[in-house]
Amino acid sequence: MLNSSTITANIPASDLQRARDFYADKLGLTPSFEMGGMMMIYKTDGGTIFTIYQTDYAGQAGHTIAQWHVEDVDGEVRDLKSKGVVFEQYDLPGVQWQDNVASMAEMGKAAWFKDSEGNILCIDDGMPGDL
């Protein structure tokens, strides 16, 4: 059953307006639907849907909670940096870093940043073997 369904990322925010501003100003994204100060639903041109919802537990995950698959990781990093996005760098075995972009032999390129709520997000150049 689950194999034929879709899945949506849910991103927590302790301040929904601050998150809305970050996603608009820094990432260039606008909600497709808003539910009375409780939740925002986004739909990308690529067809992905994700939600940002109000909670006291935002930014507590110590891992990547969502990632965008892009054609040009280096270009996206440059663009996002020009808008004030700060990128993270992690001590990962077998990873080479250049200008906040990680290169991994098996996985390609990736870069991580935190949103306004402290959630760890990633941009990468696709899934291994283009699953």
C-alpha cells in the first residue's frame, strides 16, 4: 500500500511568521496554502509538497530533515549565500569540502544549512544512481 502513495516532509517552526519570511526572502518560496497561523503548505515547481507547522519543538532534530535535489549545487550555494544563508560544514569521513559544498564519491555533491528555526536542510545533486 505505502509503495503506491506519496510522502510529504513536515518542517517544524516555533515562529511561523519568521519561518515564512525566511523561506520567502532567503529561499524564494511562497506558500501555496496557509491555515490560520497553524501551518503553511508549499508546492515547488518540481511537484514536491512540504508543510511548515507551528510547534514548540522546532530545530531539535540533529539531522537533515529535508533536502532539495538540484542540478547545480555550487550555483545554488552561491545564490543562497548572496541572500544571507549560512552553510554548515560537518566532519564526515571521505568527504572533501570546497566553498561549503561537500563532494562524496558515491553520493555526488551536497550542502547543508539551517533555516530560521534551526532545522537542518540540504541541497544535493540527486539520489545515488538516480533512484
